[in-house]
Amino acid sequence: MPILHVSRSLYRALAAEVGGDWQAVARRRQRVLDACELTVARIEREPDFANPTRFLFDEVRSSFPIGRQEHVRRLIAVHMELAQRAVAAQPPERRPCSALTRRGTPCLREAVGSGDLCPSHRQLTPASERHSDAAVAAGAALPAA
């Protein structure tokens, strides 16, 4: 299940539970939708997101009557588990090399490290950046010039 579908499925399940007077319902539903999408996007960006269920429930709990909050928490827990599984099942992101070959076509190799270049095109970066990248990778400080 794609990650966006998890967010929208959770919203559809929660929208019917939103309580309050008719004037506040639309505003509360929008808040619930925004919180669902924010949380699912954060799960996707931050694989070590500590407790997405608690985070989302804390964001939206005021939109629901007290008697329905346990049901809402269970719905959130199930959907957050689905979101985490969907993110874990996605293949790792592949970053292509940003350099061009001698023939002018884009390089097809994968970029490595924090740069945008593959090992073959690494020499295209300025020497000062290469040394600072190496120092950062080694955990050492650069000597003063």
C-alpha cells in the first residue's frame, strides 16, 4: 500500500469520528487531515521516528469526544504500523551521478557519500571540498593554512 494511501485511509476513518458543533467540524477535520499527512510524511523522512502513534494522537485528540478517544487511538496505532511497514518495504533511494560523460550523456552510475558524484567523477569537485569531505569522513580536523 503506498504511503499516501495510508494517510488518506486513516483520515477517512477518523473524519467520521470528529465531534463538536457543525461550525467547528470542518476546521477540526482539516486539522486531522494535516496532522495525518504530516505524521506519515515524517515517518517516511525519519525512519527512526520514535513514537508516531503517540505524536499523532496528541495532535488530534482534542477533535474527538472523550468517549471515542480510545477507538481513535487504536485506529491511529493500526495505521501507523501500516505506514511503517510500507516505508520499510520501499527500496532505498537511488541518487544518480550529476556529471556528464565525455559524449555529453548523463552518467548512469550512482552517487556516493554526501556529494552528487560517483567515484569516477569525484575528481571534478574542487580540491578543497575533497579534502574537507575526507577530513569529515575520517573525523579529523583540517590543518590550519
